[in-house]
Amino acid sequence: EAARLTGEAAGSYLGAGTDFGNAMAAMSRGDEAALKGRYGKADLHYAQAAGYFTLANEATGLGNALYRRGETAIKLGQKARSRDHFRSSLEAYRTIGSVRGEANSLFKLAELEFTKGEFRKAESLYLAAQPLYENSGIPLGAANCLFGRAEIRIKKREYAAARKLLEKSREMYRAAASEQGMRNCEKELEALRRQ
């Protein structure tokens, strides 16, 4: 039902037939395909949307299309491509001063570096994203950055530093009312107590 409604909405954008309207319709088709788990098809629609947003000189939409291409590339197991898309989305968001978009792109890049074992790069990216989330009033994003930094400390066997980051992260998750985040912190803290 959600996919059907998304598909219907694709044709109803103000300015249908314009570059912006075509971009929004392509984004909607991409979202519909992603909801169905058809990530290759979703990526094609997001690529089309990125092209139309470029023609429309619409940096916010371009950033969003590139960000979604990054997410679909992860689902397709294409981490190098996802990294390229998140870097491009980061640049698009920076051109318009979208702090939230910039923080989200930095966070995704940090996660990719973490999975590669590039902990120094990952931490640098988490550190860049965290204040953007904090200054934008997004405690959940800031807490996720702290949690990511704690995971790096655990990998490096720097348990005292990890504990401090987890405790601070838990408090931020509490402020964001994230039960899952608090549970994840408690689980890691319990594992550290057994060290």
C-alpha cells in the first residue's frame, strides 16, 4: 500500500514535467523500489533524480539523491561506490549550508571507514559530525557518534576511554529517548565490566 501511494505521489508533484518535478518523481520511484528491496532499480531512479536536480540547480535535492545512492550501494555491497556517493552528497550539502545533511554524510563515511578498519579516519569523521548534530539540536546523531568512537576504543583495547564514551553516549541516548541506544550502551558496558 505504501509503495502504491508513493507511486501515485510521483505523478502529482507541482511542476510535473519540469526538471524539478521529474527529479521528485524519480526520487519517489526510487523510494518505492527501495521499499520493495529492489536496490539496483532504486539506484537507477536516484541516479536519474540526481541528473534532474543538477539540471534544476537544486543542491538540496541533489544531496538527497546522492545520499540515497550511497545507502543503496551499501545494500548492494558496493562500499567503494557508496563512499563516493556520500562524499558527493557531503559536497552538495556543504554548498547550501545544510548542517544536518553534512552531519549525516560524515556519519555514513565514518561507518564505512570503521568497517574497513580505518579507525583513525573513522574517528576523525565522527568528531566532525558530532558537533554538527549537537549544534543542530539532534542528540541522537551526537550519541551515535559517541557510540561509534567508543567502538573504536574497544577495537583498540582502550577500555577506560571506551567506558567514558559509552557513559556519555548513554546519557545522550537518554536525552534523545532512544531505548535501543541505551540498551546498546548497557550491553557494551557490561562486556567491559567482564574485561
